[in-house]
Amino acid sequence: MILDATAPDELDRDVVGLLGTWLPQRRWYPAKGVDAHLSCLGTVHLADDVRVLLVRARAGAVDVVLQVPVVLADASADDVDPTVVVGAVRGRTVLDAAGDPRFLAAWLTAADGPGADVDVRAARVVTGEQSNTSVVLPGAAGGPTGILKVLRSVADGENPDIDVPRRLVDAGWDGVPAPMAWAQARWATPDGGTAVGYLGVLSAFVPGAQDGFELACTWAREGRAFGGPAAELGATVAGMHDALVRAYGAEAAGDATAPARALADRFAWAVAAVPALTVREAAVRAVVDELAALASAPARQRVHGDLHLGQVLRSTGRWFVIDFEGEPLAPLAARVRPDLALRDVAGLLRSFDYAAAVGGLTGDAAAAWAADARAGLLTGYGAADDPTSTLLLRALELDKTLYEAVYEARNRPTWAAIPQAGLDRLLG
Ligand SMILES: Nc1ncnc2c1ncn2[C@@H]1O[C@H](COP(=O)(O)OP(=O)(O)O)[C@@H](O)[C@H]1O
Ligand SMILES: O=P(O)(O)O[C@H]1O[C@H](CO)[C@@H](O[C@H]2O[C@H](CO)[C@@H](O)[C@H](O)[C@H]2O)[C@H](O)[C@H]1O
């Protein structure tokens, strides 16, 4: 069932009035540091006093629709958790609903899919660095636990973060947590049209999972070689790529003009966002030219699109892949386009640089730790050791590093040195 958003009422508009100060304090808010114009496009009434506001945020190049679920509590209620209070309007206290049992129960009732018997009163909101809000829901009566991802930016059409895992499970791959419930909404767009997009997904929770990035940082900090787990991860990624071909097919092999153009476009985009990158122009151009001169490039297929160690979980000696949204800074059309499978491999290679740096390694120790992890990943994946693959991987790593230079400038300026060091390594 698709949930229809209705036109905002006076109360919705008052809630939006509160968001000007509340939103910029959220990790997932994509327009930090600028004065965004906020307006409510529509509201899904999930239950009495449970609303999902679809809020358009416009600021410069940013123009997104944000999902803000709220619960309206009586102003006199004395059992309100102060950390989830957004503010007060019309005698009601507005609560951030993501972890609220009233919101969760209504969401599960409205959602499609096989469903799951979970205990909404035992919900726990995941803290940490995320683009969305995830909530762990323990299974009722000892059943399997689920994790609900409340998407914070919603968009018309396919959502790879939900559709791709559904297709991978259908294709028989068990390296992804299975989706158990999902919800979609329909709302009026500012141009007079209609949009239909996903609001979120409940997936199987991987018990005892360790975040791949935290694991790698710990091993780097302890000076433990990561080549073994990296090789197993490479094999998992190869299995994922095979399953993606079964699910979506693959295009015929072509020449390398498309990846060369993509790298050139990426550089232009990155320079526009971070003008200091201009000094890299000649070196990047040399890689673009080398790439364009390749006689052929491998077939394109569906890929993960933003694969890094923070998108993989390790549990009981196995790896699981999550977060198939693609790069959060890219438009949907670019995120669902067939691409080179090696792009995912390159994303993980970049993560080893991050893990070495965040794990406190520097100089030769960092280079040796990352080299061992890189070798493990490439062996496990079965990457060909030929000049074409080597050049493609270098170009794709460069592409990712330029993306990271922009991502860090916008989100974590104190980490900007990590992609800058990556550019030094890749560009010589
Ligand atoms: N199926 C799962 N099982 C266990 N933990 C998970 C699962 N999915 C996500 N997580 C945890 O939740 C965190 C946020 O999930 P993620 O999909 O990366 O969200 P975001 O899109 O906000 O970055 C992950 O870092 C991971 O620790
Ligand atoms: O997980 P997201 O989909 O939000 O991805 C974005 O944020 C990531 C950081 O959380 C960012 O990844 C970069 O930092 C990681 C360490 O925190 C590192 O392992 C990755 O290699 C590096 O790219 C990702 O690029 C961004 O899209």
C-alpha cells in the first residue's frame, strides 16, 4: 500500500517553523552551514498524533525532501524524554518520532512485505555517523531482531537501498540482511506533479555485527595485519557482483570513454566544490587521457556504488554488505546506472587508507598495513593482475578520492587530510 500525503495544515507549518534550529543539529541534515528555506510538501498521517512530514529544504545547490516523523504529545505529559523534544506548538510537545513506539507500531502496520514480529517498546535508536536514522527492534517472543532504516532524504522512484537487497535475496545471495518490511509514500511535488518514494525499510538484524571500519581501525591501531579478513571480504564482494548480474543482467563490454568522461566530470564537480583541487588538474587529466586510450573496458553491471568499510558488517567470521543507496551526494539516475564492478573494489581500497590513518598509523607503517589489506582484498576478489585492471582501479580510486575530498570538506573538515594524502599517493 502506498501512503498518501495530504496537504500540510497549520500545525504542520508550525512544526516546520521549529525545524530551522532543530534540523541543522542532525547528523543527516544535508544543508549544514547555510540558511535553508524549509517548506512542508505534505504529511502522512500514520495514526492519531503520529505524522510524517515531508519537508523540502532548499539552499544553493541543495534541494531535497527530508522525512521528519513526529509524535505530538500533550504539553502536560511528564514522561517525555527531553533528548527527543523538537519544540512546542499549539499546546503540544513535538517529539522526534524515529524511536517512538507509537510511530514504530503505526509504521509496521502500514508497511508492505513479509513483516516481522518485533517489540516496538524495546526500540533502540542507533547513534553514530549516519545519513539516515536506524532503529533496532528486538524480536518479540525470542524472534529475530530487525533494524528499521528511516530514510531522511526521500525521492521519487526506485530506491536502491531497498530494491537491490530485495533483488539480491530473490537471486539467492545471503550476504545481505533480508528486507522484511518497507513503506512508500505519495506526495505532491512543487511543480504540480506527483512523486512516489520509499520512506524506509525494516531488515533482518545481523547479531553481534561489528562495523567493518571500526574493526579495521582497531586492527590497524593494534598493528595487526588485515590481509586475511580483507581477502574474505574480497570473496564476498565477488559473490555480490555475481548475484547482481543474475538479478539485473550486464551490458556488453565497451571502450573506456565512459569511465574517462566520468572521471573528468568528477574532477570538474570536485573543483567547483573545493577550488583548491585545481592544482591537481594536469595530473588528473593525464589519468583521464590514459583511460580514454584503453582499447576496452569490462562489461557494466549494477554495483553497490558507495562501497566502503562502513558499509560492511562482520559477524561470526562472515561479512555482510549493507547500505545500497549509492553515493549520497549523487542524483538517483546516476546511482542506479550500470557501472564497472571494480568501482566497488576501489571504494574498499580507499577505506584501507582511512582505517590506517584513523587507527593512528603514519608513514611507512601506514603504507605497509594498507598494502597488505589491499593485496588481500584483490586476491580474494580475484582481480586480474594486468595493466588494464591496474589502470582502471587507479582511476576509480582517484575518482572516489575526489568525491571524498568534497565529502570531507562539507562534513568532516578535520579529516580532509586523508583524501588529500590519497591524491598525493595516486597522482604521484
Ligand atoms: N542489518 C543490520 N544488522 C546489524 N546492524 C546493522 C544492520 N544494518 C545497519 N546496521 C548498523 O547500523 C548502522 C547504520 O546503518 P547504515 O545502513 O550504514 O545507515 P546510513 O544509511 O544511515 O549510513 C551501521 O553502521 C551498522 O552498524
Ligand atoms: O555511509 P554513507 O552512505 O553516509 O557514506 C558517506 O559517509 C562515509 C563516512 O561515514 C564516507 O566514507 C568515507 O569515510 C569512511 C570512514 O568514515 C571511509 O571508510 C570511506 O572509505 C570514505 O569514503 C562516504 O564516502 C560517504 O559517501
